[in-house]
Amino acid sequence: MVQFNFFRREVNCKIVYYGPGLSGKTTNLEVVHQKTPGNNRGDLTCISTEQDRTLFFDFMPIELGKVAGMNTKLRLFTVPGQPFYNSTRKLVLQGADGVIFVADSQEKKIQENLESLKNLEENLAEYGINIRDIPLVIQWNKRDMPNILEIPDLEREINYLGVPTVPAVAPTGEGVFPTLKACATMVLSSVSKKVEKAGQQTLTSSSPLQKRTNPTPIAKTEEKKPTAGFNNQNKAGFNQNKKKPIFKKFEKKFKK
Ligand SMILES: Nc1nc2c(ncn2[C@@H]2O[C@H](COP(=O)(O)OP(=O)(O)O)[C@@H](O)[C@H]2O)c(=O)[nH]1
Ligand SMILES: [Mg+2]
């Protein structure tokens, strides 16, 4: 759940990398860690087994600086993909503001991808969240591997939700930041709306002290933005978001 402190102008968002075991979730986080400037990121914490598999979760915070007038932090988590770790997955998913589903493009992994997506849907439902209502981006990872499905086939077979998708080769960094940006943009846009709403509530609250507080910069910034829901995003939806001022600010925080 987005944590925001309106008076201190702070926002904390949680993004969870989900997907089957070995699809490349931890690799995504490692690349984000390597390429994010040191003063904008915290440590990457990995709790792994001897075979270097995620046992509990990987975690990394990123400071985005000011976005829409709020000091903004992203907290990135990965889940363990192996089926028997479902209770851990569910715990890590709790309070997520956005999800990046890292799919394995290999033909033989199609069933595992579908099962993991179904598992995501079920675990979200247990928290009372419809998968169509949460910012969700699918990454088609491992595009460099032999025997992979073509993107249109992946779209047809797996992306039945019609969410934005990004092809990737995570170890080379290809597609890693575009995926994170697509998801973070959707999350931040949703946060901005909540911040705006909180500001309005503050203005209409009964306390004279609160009435004097001025939240208008956020409301003004967000007023002109389109209000399409996440479930209505077309495949190119996140590209359109690139033009948003909120996104430009976010983009500057990362090294090219
Ligand atoms: N060839 C190739 N290997 C990848 C790719 N992404 C991840 N891997 C490898 O797949 C293995 C599992 O990756 P990992 O990030 O640990 O998967 P996780 O279980 O989803 O966290 C590692 O050996 C990675 O180097 C990719 O795009 N291409
Ligand atoms: Mg992992």
C-alpha cells in the first residue's frame, strides 16, 4: 500500500517482481542496483539458498527525489518463484502498489508462466485486489535464448489481461529499466491521484490549521493528465506516459 505523509511530502511505493522460478527476477534487481547512482539507492539485500536461488525475497530501495512535489521512494522486492514458497510470495506481495511479472520466453515455460500468473491473481484476490486494478507490467525475458516463443504468440497465450509488455534480456540490462519505468509510471500516477485526493480532504477538514495548509502544487501538476484506468492500458500505454512530466523527472534519476 502506498504510504504517504502529506505534511512531510513523502511517498513510499512498493513494486514486486513476480513470476516463475528462474525467469530472471533477481537478475532484474541486480541490474537496477548496478545502474542506479549510489546516492539514490540503498543496499541490495538477497536472501538466497546455496544454489543462489531466492529463498525469501530480494529487496532494494531507490530514492527518486521529488516527483510531483513529493519526496518519492520505491521499494523493490522479488518473490521466490518455486511453487512451494507460496506463503512467502503472499507475504511479500502484501501492500504492493505495482507488480512486474517477469515471464520466461522459452516455449517449454509457457505453462509455468501461466500458473505463476494465475497464482498472482489468486494471491492478490486474497488481499481483496482484482488483478485488473493493480498497475501490472509483463516483461518477456530471455529473448536471447533458443526455442523462445515469438512476442505475438506470448501476447496471445499469456497476456490475456492486455497489460503493457516489454521484451528483455535481463543479464545484459536490455529491457530492465523500460520495464521498471513502465510500472513505476503507472504506480506514481496512481499515487499522485491519491495525494491529490488527500490534499482535497485536508482542505475540507474541520481543523483551521489544516485548512491553511496549501496542497495545490500537486493538484495543479496532475490536473491535465489523462485518467485512463490500468485495466484499460493498451500495449503502447507506457510509451505515451513518457511525455508526462512526472515520468521525465523519474527518468533523470537513472544513469543512461
Ligand atoms: N540467457 C539468459 N539468461 C537469463 C536471463 N535472465 C536471467 N537469466 C539467468 O537465469 C538464471 C535465473 O535467474 P534469476 O534472476 O536468479 O531468476 P529468478 O528465480 O526469477 O530470481 C540465472 O542464471 C540468470 O543469469 C536472460 O534474459 N537470458
Ligand atoms: Mg530470485
